[in-house]
Amino acid sequence: MKTFKKINILFAVLFGACSFSSCDYLDKEPDTELNMDMVYSNKTYVEDALAYVYSGLPNPSEGWMNEIGWEIFGDDVTPSKRWQQWDWPNITKVFGSWTPNTGWSGDFWAGYPRKIRESYLFRQNAKALPSEDLPQSEVDNMKNECRFLGAYYWWNLAKTYGPIPFKPDYIAPSNFNLAELQIGRVPFDSIVDYCDREMLSTSKLLPATYTAPEKYGRVTSIMCLAERARMLLFAASPLCNGNEWYKNYVNKDGTHLFSASYDQNKWVKAADACKLLIDQAEAAGYKLFVEYNNDGTVDAFKSCEDIFFTKWTAGNKEILFPYTSTNSAYNNYQFYTNKTVTLEFGGGGGLGVYQGLVDAFFTKNGLPISDTNSGYVEDGFSAAVESRTTKWNEGTGTLGEITAKGTYNMYCNREPRFYTTVSYNGSWYALAQRPYDFFKNHKDNGYTHDAPQNGYLVRKKVYPYDNPKTGSWLSNRPLWLYRLGGAYLDYAEAENEAYDNTAARQETLKYVNKIRVRGGVRQYTTDIVDANDANYIHVDDNQEAVRKIVRMERRVELCCEGLRWDDIRRWKDAENLPEMTGDDHGMNFSGTNAAEFYVRTAYQTRVWKRAYYWFPIYIDEMEKNPNLVQSPYWN
Amino acid sequence: MIVNLKNDLINTKRLSLNVMKLSFLFLFIGINLCFSAESHSQRTNFNFTLRNVTVRQVLNAVEKNSDYVFFYYNNVVNLNRRVSVSASGKNIHELLDELFVGTNNGYTISGRQISIYAKPEVAKLSAVAPPVKTIKIGGTVYDETKNPMPGVSIRIAGKDATSGTITDVTGHFILNVPNKKSIIEISSVGYKTQRLVVGSETNFIIQLQEDVAALNEVVVTGYGTQKKLSVVGAIDNLEPGHLQMGSTRSLSNNLAGQIAGVIAVTRSGEPGYDSSNFWIRGISTFSGTNTPLVLVDGIERDLNNIDPAEIESFSVLKDASASAMYGVRGANGVIVINTKRGHIGAPSIDVRVEHAIEEPTKLPKFIGGADYMQLLNELKENKSQLPYSQEQIDKTRYHYDLDLYPDENWLNDITKNYAYSTRANVTVSGGSNFLRYSLVTSWFNEHGIVETDKNLPYDTGIKLNRFNMRANVDLDITKTTTLRLNIGGYMQNRHGPKCGIDDLFSQAFTTSPIAYPARYSDGTIPIIANRVNPWATATQSGYQVDINTQLQSLMSIEQNLKMVTPGLRAKFTFSFDSYNYSGRYRNFNPTYYNIATGRDDEGNLIKTVLNYGSDALGFGTSSGYGTKDMYMEGTLTYTRTFGKHDIDALVLYNQQSYDQGTVQPYRKQGFAGRLSYVYDSRYIGEFNFGYNGSENFAKGHRFGFFPSFALGWMVSEESFMAKMKDTVNKLKVRGSFGKVGNDNIGGRRFAYITTVYTGQGNYTWGDNGETYRAGITEGDIGVANLTWETAWKADLGFELGLWNAFELQFDWFKEKRSNIFMQRSTIPTQTGYITTPWANYGKVTNRGFDASLNFNKKIGKNWMLGFRSTFSYAKNKINEIDEAAGKSKYRCQTGRSMNTLWGLQAERLFTKNDFDADGNLKFGIPNQETGVSTGKLRPGDIKYKDMDGDGIITDADEGYIGGTVDPRIVYGFGCNVVFRHFDFNVFFQGLADTHRVVGGSTYFIPGSGQGLLGNIYSNYNDRWMENNPSQNVFWPRLSESPNQQNYRASTWWKKDMGFLRCRTIELGYSLPKTLTDKINAKNIRFYLSGNNLFCLSKFKLWDPELNSGDGLKYPQMRSLMLGVDVNF
């Protein structure tokens, strides 16, 4: 019976153990897991939260090229079509394989509202933490940064989708009423107006530069003004300003989403905004990046190449809106470079430029190739080496030599920006220390999809010695979303459109010429000058003529920088560009010798639909929101 | 209390001892059970005086003042006789002698027990007749587990009850019998009655056998066992032997078709990853998990890593009555597995060894390089730019120089023709009267079919070894206390190439046959930068070793509380499991060469190195992973029969803490109970409940009560059925209804707490990246009133047994889920939530039936025939899901099954007549704006139906096209025949109502990979061609580049994936007893079996069960197995 007793005691203990189980057994342990209140009580976490808002900034290298795709939707760079099968789904869109439900990895629709919400939450909750070295002034600055970013993201949505559902300064609660969240599109201009106010306001509250080096990249007044100026330029442009295409584009309640009538004042606003930006930027020390020859002349080759490899602290003060996220070398430059370096060095060797871009570059004397005075010759080969005054040695590998003897004439005697932008057959391949050889089955053309499909590779922004095979990269390089050169050309365009008078045209030419001087080509003047004048080219003193030269200048100066897509959209120009709408040409990829190769040959056919001006909305989003109408022409 | 033994009903189960005062404190919130026992001491002398009291009162007083207990038959003692007793200073003998003086009562004292009897008549007659000499015998009665049995009736055959006696609490009895020829009958309810001739024996040791026929079979149910008779829930038991089938590792692969109500599919054959998906009665929720709760010895454990040899019983609890006790865990059904336990007896040893040779059931077939090029040339529209010259094609076709004109079948390159597997078990079990044990060890070894490079000094092939061990020991600490200890576990060691296997198969499809050879004839390996060489991926990537170990332990102590009241038992269980994963890899980078450009004058290949490799293997470890699981359970059961009334009751408390290295352990806590009542083996009623909680929800929304009721009628036990008993040996009708919950809510924990996401959206500031910030944002928004998902389940079933040979079981069921825990999906993305809020939203109905039909008959002396079959059908329907109001009906899930296939409705292929002279679609035919990327629509392209009637085919015309990948029907049937020493087994298994949209990738359609990607299936000529404008083809018009018009998901690509598979055919031979006796074996059986021998399906390109839209996955294996089973 003793055993009995023992066992009874044992049971008492065991069942007693069960009664440890109080009701609170299922409570979450009172641990110190992070919650939002704690986030706003710690300086590093506060900065983490701020970083999340900043992370919405688009990556201007791989992002614009691949995920977002602005670069390839335009007509500057042309990736090998068959890359669509690997890691570049946006390519199919340019061939017409694009429906509302076609995936888009840029996905602003879902991405930006989150960044905007968090920017509002940050502004609502961040507070000074004196004990953590986070004074009120710094918090205020951060909140203003968030305020600008919120507006900038709204604008990015509007620029992509048109008149978006728009409910600014609203944080949806968790106990929401679904109907309140079903917001319809609002008129494009009202979004622009809101963003205009926000950006202008924040520009007055933020510094133009930061002295602390670790703060470089935080929002400045200049960024605010730059994005505002670009936005107003876009909003004044033909696509959005009285575009008859959209006169019947209305909300379900009948609201017109684009103003049906043209408003000249929009150009005035844009011009003023551009001027305000330029004035303030220059006052704050921003200026064009220029390198000089020993004789004091502008070295256009070096200027136009090194601008992409010179950081702010190394003297590149042209950067208005830097992109400072450095965490992914792949995104920042390796992806892009990989696509331009040939297979021999471990790259994909198939990211070319359109023949249209090749043709857009001026000749050495600053004239378009169509100009009878340009001296442009397409066929035949150069009889001699051409040299110019420059410290640039990537023409033939020899300092100052631009083209070698025997270069196809199409590529001879062109402006410096052509040579820093395009690798053509016979141009110098610095990495291999030899000229490119694009003939079929030669070194740089294995006649596969990893080869220059139309006989060109892009050279702009590619550091000539980056070697994917050995993993040798120039990592010390800047990235930006906008630079002063673009602002000058924005201003030039807006000024010319805003005021149809000589004074405005003089102002326009003044800023275009600043770019041309740096680009190493003759300046424009409305004065009558000799066709062979050493410094000036005559342009007629009328709005149309000036518009033409402004647009030509933008094309070559800002090519391959993710801006062309916006330009051809806002000019309603895509359907007028043969290369956007049909056969694309280049040199004959199948050519095994010069005679076969140097023939303008169609290598692909693009499809353009008017719907493509604005991105479509996924169908399930349409279904969720009864107040939403599809983007124009997508139905 | 005095024990009344009414008439001849020997019922000691009401026995209770007042000497042991047991007090229970049983609280629902936290069980607190406490025993306090007053030890009895034998006092020899009494000290009381009673005047004018009844005999009953005297006996009470004796019991009250001593440890003695009285046993007697009611009609033997006149309890109401009035007496006066002065017991002061008297011992028990003096007292009783005085009490019974002058009566015919006598008594015997045995230990604490006093039996009162009527003095035999002979005693009375002794005055007139010579005294009859009697023999005094004694003995002890034990039950099967060597527990002494009190209250067992011992009587002399042919005499009335008063002639006998009953055993005392220690199982002893003493009886006077007339002579040596007397026969004593030893009987107790639930046990087989024994008859013994007294003979010269005077001290009997008797062991009673449980009467199985009377008790019926016992089946394993939730938290215990029940008599099969009294089971009214839908519970199926699978004979564990049926699980010893096939040559694969995972137990779950043997479920399909074997158990009515279990739907199972094996989606891959890759060693280590070949476990089946299985559901009990289909899928009932679109959120969280659908997999059943699997309990091994009562603990939540993985089904797949138990060796079948370890299993003693396998039960599937399908309806609410069976699973309500599991409360918030039981909604998806429960599988209860108990491992083998020992039984009294000499050690029994079973050794089973089997070895199998395997090959893939079916791999896709591709065409060779020459045909490949020929087709691409044919598809090229610009005939002046043909991609391949005739010379190249011819040189490829005739294998002129395989280095320069490669012609690879990559699928062959990466696979071996055969693989092997071996399984061996040793089971030892036995026991003595206080210790029983069962020891199982098993080894499973499996090789994979991935190719290896014999030139390498190490092996990269897939090899999987698993060792399982289990020791289950039952120890009787006292006669009423049993201690159980289970220790089990496994170690699984998987060795394989350092590459993803599915990825490898996919590479074999995407790499074109003409890209390059697997390796050049000089041994070097070609590759194109950024591309893959599948053979090199398989063989040259090094190897990795993954080790999974698990320790499973369980300790329980069970106390029979018959001293409190018979039939009461208490049990306490504690268990901990721990699981660990560790892995290491040895990666290898070979030297890769660029493609050779030709041969030099000496015939050597001209090629350059792309990447210099190294002969050395790299080393690294995979991040380890471990879990631990602690479980505690307290149970009180009460089982007793009162005449025609059977009562079975259970209450239970349990709690569990499962730590898998997340922020804190997952915890569960709850109570459960069962009350089952059977009247006269005919009418059965049962009530079950679970009351348990989930940590995932806020206080107040945490605990739920889950009741269920079940009723059953054993029609065949009715008297009016008695005449038909030989025909209808069993007819049972039963039904159940109840509520179950599901707190497995898929990822989101602590739904009431708002979370923070860290490390999302980083950014860096500073021109040189001075300030990196990882990014923080709001995460899941906490919602206070969220709670678990609720399931109401109803089941109606009947069981019919005919001629003692056929057994038919049929169950109809219906289940309604509501409050499904899900993320809202109608919130416009524009709202900006980082994650959309969670809610209890959504309703699903699932209904169907399952049935099984079994037949077993012994024919003559030599033949045994058996047939078994199951059929399961389950179809679910979404009644409510968070769906946008703006959706057209054909795009709505509401009213459809979960995971219904999606796509466009393909009407037919376009014909020439659909186009005008310019090649444009004729007026009236909806324009197909589905993203044709090259050229225009042509005859032979797929024509889609304009679902929304807007005259144009857009993405908005996509909708649900019916059918699900998960099968709605699973069935199985087989038979076994035994003839003398031979046995023959065959089993078929099939799925039906299962579909899949195949393809979907841009290069699935022949030629669309443009020679860069994709192989071409061998049925490529089954296509639309201008000279074969047939609608009845597999492939639509082929084109030279991806044609989204044709490759997108639609009914064109929706294929019926139903099949009937010959799962196993087995032939066995058992050695004759004359032979086995020579080596002291009980049985030796050899068997040869074939598994997955063939498969009948409408779909021909690959194994239809594979989870793949292109067939490129590690397939299931067909195997031929030889085994031997020896029993000592």
C-alpha cells in the first residue's frame, strides 16, 4: 500500500503541474518586440522609417532600364529582343505584347501608395528625441523631406497612369469603410496643382545643399524645384494640355479628367518654375560639369564621358537630384554594363542603340546629318585617321584620335557626344584593347541573341574598363535622377513655348548653347552668320525653328538617361517616329564582311498603340473599385 | 459500504474501499487532482457496543472500524435480523461467531476480505446423513496483463450460485468442492469463461482471456480507444500491413485509394521530397492549411518519417464527432497513429528485408537536334534568313561530329536508367507479467536517378538513408499502475548534387539539344556564359548533405482507480520532441569552355576557356534549423458496463508548446471530453467536446467550445433481425453533427497585434554611402476581434455486413466552414496598406461521400479470397469570399470550387474562312487583343470566346474555366488471393476529376524558344498545319517566336489528368511449416512485387500526377521489389 501512496502523490504533483497553466498561458510573452511607438523613440529607427520612404525613388540604372522600363520603351537603347525570355519581361511590351493585365515589375500602382502612406505616418508620428541627438529642427527637416517625397510619388503615379485616384494627406484606418477607399480618378491638373504647391512649399523649408557629407542625397530645395519644374513642363506639354484625344475621357460621374482646352499659362508656369530652379541652383553652386583641355578649351569628349564617373564630392556639381542608394552594385551599374560588354568578357553584348539615335547626333560642325552643310557622308570609308584636341583616348586607343583610317563614313566627323554614346563597328573597345568587330561570327558577334542585333552597342554611362568576367568594376560613380543640363533644356523648351517673342528665344538659345558648348558643337544664334562660321549656326527667329533645335538638342544630350520616353510621350510624338511604330534598322547583323554589314537593315518591328501613352490598370484593380475607369484607349 | 452481490450477478466493479479516502479536486481551469490516502491498519480488537440493531448495521460498524470488507450474496444473509453486540475487546472471529450463532451463515476471512456464505445443506443433513467429505481448494485469478482480478465468480458446475464464491481484491478465492471430479467455472463479464476439473490441484493460478467477441474490436479514436460497436463517428482504420507497400520513403504515398475519405496525390518522386499531399475529405478552406492533424501516440508529428513497421494502428477521424475533441485543431480531420506495443510472451522477432530496382514511370520525350532545326527552319517566315543550313542539319542528323554539331538529349544526360532502394526492419516484442516491450529498428535506403560523373573522385548522386528506431516499454509499477515510456526517432541523411533537382529538370527542358554537347569528346565542358549545361549542373556542381534528425519521446503514467470506483482511470502524459536539421555542401566549379569554333589542322577543337575552375571542393554549411515540442496531457476515463448500459467517458486537459525558433513558441491549451452511452449494444449516443484556445487571438476571442453529437443504431442486434443474422451479420446506421475549429491561419500570428516590418526598403545617404538605413515600416495591422475559422460538420453513414464476408461502409458528409481567416482582397491597392488587413471572412461548403467495400472469404482448406475497394468524392464550393462587386460572374470564385482553373475559353482554332483577303479577321469575329507579339493572327491560332460581349477579346475575358488540379475523386481497389503457401496481391489506385492547364511558359510550344530555349516534345507533329488544318490536334499553329495568343492559359491547354495506376502487384510464398520448424522460425515468406507498373491516362506526355505544367520534375518511380519476411 505504500506504493499506492507514492503514486497518489506522484499524480497529485503531475496534475498540479498542469495547473501551472493559468489562463495566461496563451498570452504573448511580454517581450520587447518592436512596435511603431518604439520606432519613433529611437533615432536610428526613425531614420530607418525615413529610409523606407526614400526607397521609393526609382533606380535610374537597372530600374529605368529593366524593371520600370522607361529606357527601352523609348527609342534610344534597344536590347536584344530575345532577352525577353530571360530576365527582361518588359521587352515584350515594345512588340505589342501588352494588355492591361501584362505584368509590370515597376508596379508603381501598388508600390507608391505604400511609400506615400508611410510618408504620412512618418509626418504624423516622428518627434524630437533630444536625448538621442534628434532635435526638433532635424525632425522638421525629415518631415519636409517626406512631404516632398509624398508629392513626388503622387506625381510619378500621375505621370505613369494619368489622372489617378487621388486622396492626398489621408491615412486609411484599420476599421475602414470600404466605400471610402474606392476613390475614382481625379482630373490630372488638380493632381499637378497639389504637387506643385507641395513641392514649392517644401523647397522653401529645405536647404539647397547639406554640408554634412553623410546627408548628401537627402531632399534639398533644389530637388523639390527640379521635380516641380519637370512636372509643370510635362503638364504644359501637348499630351496633357488640351489634347483632343482625351476630350471624351471622363470619370463615371462625367468629370473630365484632362482639361479639354489648351492653356498657354501652363507653359508660363513651367518656364517660371524652370527659371526659379536654375537661379536657385546656380546660386547654391550647382553648375555644368565641364573638363578642359590644357589649352583651356572645353574637352567635350572627357566632359561628356566623365560626368558619369565623377561624384558630387569630386566636383560634379551638375547633379541636381542624386540617387545615393549604394546597396546594389548590380542595380546601380553592373546590370547595365553587363548588357553592353561582349561575351568574351562575360557580358551579354546585345544592348544597342537605334539607328535613329545614331542619325540624331550632329556632325562635327554641329549640324544635323540631314543638313546639306553638315558634311555628312554615309557610304564609304575614311581615308585617314581623324584627330581632335582632347585628352580622350577611346577613339582608337591613341590620345586625341577619334576615328581610325577605314572607318565607315557614317561614323566619321560626328560630334563628340556621338563617340561617347555609341560603340559602332570599328570603334575602340578599350576593354579588349582593339576595335569592335561586329561582323557575323566575328569576335563580338556570335550571331546569337547575345550580340549587337543591329550592329551597335551603347557606350554612354559604361565605364570602359568594367570587366564582368574578372569582376573588376568602377564602383565609385554617381547616379542621379536629374541634372542641371536637363534643367537648362527644360527651361529652353518651356521659355520658347511660353512666350512667342524674340527675347524668349534669345533666352532659350542662351541655355541651349550652354549645353552645346559643353558638347563641343557650335552654338546657335538668330543672327545671320555664315554657314561655315566657326562658332555659330544660324537659326530662324521663330518659335517653330527654335522648338526644332531644342528638341534635337534634348535628343542627343539626354539620350540613354531615362528621359526620352517622357519626351516622346508629352510631345505626342511616338506615333510619328518610325522606329517606335514599325521596322527598326541598323547595320546588318548577318553581314560577314563590310559590304554585307554596312547596309541599313531592318532587324525588328515594333508595335505602337495610342493606349501606350499611359499605363493600363490591372483588371482586378478595376474590379475592386467601381469608381475607376481604365486608362485611355486600353478598353 | 457493504458489497451486495445480487443473485448470481458477479459484479465487483462497484467495489469501493472506504478505507482509502480519496479526495478529488477537479477543476476545469487548471486541473488540480490530489490524493490523500489514510493508510489502513489492521486492528485486532474492536471497541463498540450496539444494541438492538440490524445485522447490516453491525457489518457496517465492522467495516467502519477496520479494514475488513464483507462479500456475500443478498439471499444468503438475513441482514434485517435484530441483534445486540458488545464488541469491546473482541477480535473479528469472536465477533462474527457471536453474530452468526444460531444461523446457517458461515464466513471465511482472507486478508481483509470476509466472505459470508450459507453453510451447505449438507451441514444441516449431517445430523441424519454421514458427513460428505469436501475438498478445500484455493487460487488466484489474473487478467491478461497479470493483474489480479477481484470479483470473479467461481462456482461449481451444475450447482446453484450459492455454491460458489468470488475472488477478493487480490484475486484470491477459497472454495470447498465436493470431489476431485468437480468442475469449477471461472467467469467474469467481458472475459471468456473457463471450466476446470479440480483433480488433485488445490492451488489454482488462473488467467482469464478477454472475450473479444463479446467486447467486439477496440478501435483507436480521438484520445483513446473505443469498442468498435460503440463507434458512431466516421472513423476508418487502415490495417498497418497495407501501408507496407511500394518502395518509397514516405508513408503518405501509400494512402491514396486505401482509405475511404482520404484524398492523396504524389506530386514528385524526388528522394526526400516525395511526400504526398493529402486531405481528409478534400479541401474546405482557402486560407491557412488544409492538411489534417496527424498524431503519433497522441503527439502532433510528421507522418512521413515513420516507418510502416513501427505502426500498430492507423485511424482516420473524419467527422465532427471524431474530431471535435481536437477543437481548434481538428477542422481538417485527424489521423491517429499508435506505435507498436509489447504483449506478454516470449520475444517475437520479425525481420523484413526488401530491395527494389526502380525506373521513372514516365519522362517527357523530346525530338533530336536535326528535327529540331528542321522545324525551326520550317517555321521561319523569312525563308531567305533560315537559321540553320541544310549542311548543319545533315551533319547533326548523321552525327558527323558531335562536338561541333551537337545533338543532345538533356533529359537522358541528367538521368540514370535505374535506381535502387532497400528497406529493412527488425521488430522485437514480448513481455512478462509486469514489463512489456516493443523494439523496432528500420533502415531505408534510396538512390536517385540523377546522373553522376564517374571520373570524379566523389559521388554526387542522390542517396537517402533513413534510420528509424523506436522502443516502447510498458512497466507495471504496481498492480494498478502502468508506466509507459516511448523513445523513438529517426535520422535521415540525404546526399545529393548541389543543385535544385526541379531546377535541373527544368534546365533539361530549357536547354536546346543543339546548344552544345554535354561535354566535348576531349572531356572538357562547354557552356555559353550565363547559360546552363544541365549535365554539368547535375554532375559538376559538387554535392550537399542534409541531415534531419528527430527525437520523439513520451512518458505516461496510468493509474487504474478501481479503488475509487471501478472503471475509472487516470493518466498523465508528458512528451518532448526535438527536430534538427543541419546541412553542408561541397561546391565545385569546373573549368568551362566557350563553344568550340571549329577544329585546327590536327583535328583538335578550337576553343577558349570561359571560366577557370578548381579541382578543390569548396565548403559551406546550410543554416541549421531546429524545433522542440513539449506536450502535457492529463486524462481521466471512466468505462463501465451496468447490465445493458455501457458508459464510456473521458475528460482531458492538454497543453503544448512548440518552439521553432520564431519570436516565441507556438502554444496551445485546451480541454476535451467524451461521453458515450450504449444501450443493449443496440442504441448508441455520444457527446464530444473540445474547449481550447489559440494564442493567435486576443483575450476574449481566444477560447472556443466545440461540441458534437452522434447517434447510432445497431439494427442487426435487434431481435427482429435475429433470423437474418447469417445473412445480415451487421447493419449499423449512424449520424453525427458538430462543430470544429481551425486556428491554423497561415503565417499571421498574434493577429491582434500590429507588427513592424524591419529591413524593408533600405536606402543610403551620403556621396560615399555613409549612412545606410535598413528600412522600417508598419507591417500587419492588428485587428482586435479576429478569431478562428469554424467548421460545422454533418455525417450520415451506414455499415453493412453480409454473410460474414462482405463489409460495406458508406458515409455521406457535408461541411460548412465560416469565418475563414483571410486577408481582405477587395481593398483598392491605392489605399497604401503595406499588407491588407486580415479578417474572418468567407464561407466554404464541402460535401461528398466515401465508401468502402471489402470481401473476405475462406474457401475450402486452401483458398482465401479477399477484395477491398474505396471510393472518395469531395467537392467544395465557395459560398462567400471577399470578392469585388465589379467582377463579372465568370470571373467570380463565389459558387465555384477552390483553386478552380483560370484562363480564356478557347472555342476552336481559327480557320481560313475567318479571314478576309488581306488576312484580317472578318467582320463580326471578336478582335483578339490578347497580346499577339509577332505578326497578325493566322488560321491555326486559338480563337477565344468573348465572355464579356464587348466584341473584343481582352484580359477581361479571362475567367474560371472549371476543374481543379486537386482531384475530387480518389479510388482504389484490389484483391488478394491466398492459395496454400502462395499469396497474390494486386492493388489499383486512381484519381479522377482532376485537371491541369499545361504549358504557360513562352517556350512550351514547339519552336517558340527560337532555338535558344526549350526542347520540342515528340508529339510536335500533332499540330495544326496549313496542309493539316485539323481542329483535333494537340498543338495550335506553331510560330517562330512566342505567340501569346496561343500560349496563354485557356481551355485549349486544360487537360484531364485523371488516371488509373497499377499501384502494386505482389506474389508471395511462405515456406511450409516443416521447413521453418527446422530453423525455429514461425514463418518465412518471400515476395516479389511490382509497383507503379503501369498507368492508364488520357494524358500521354508525362506522368499525369506530377505537379508540373511541362512534365519537367523528378518523376515517380516504377519499381520491382524482392523481399523476405522472417518471423521467429
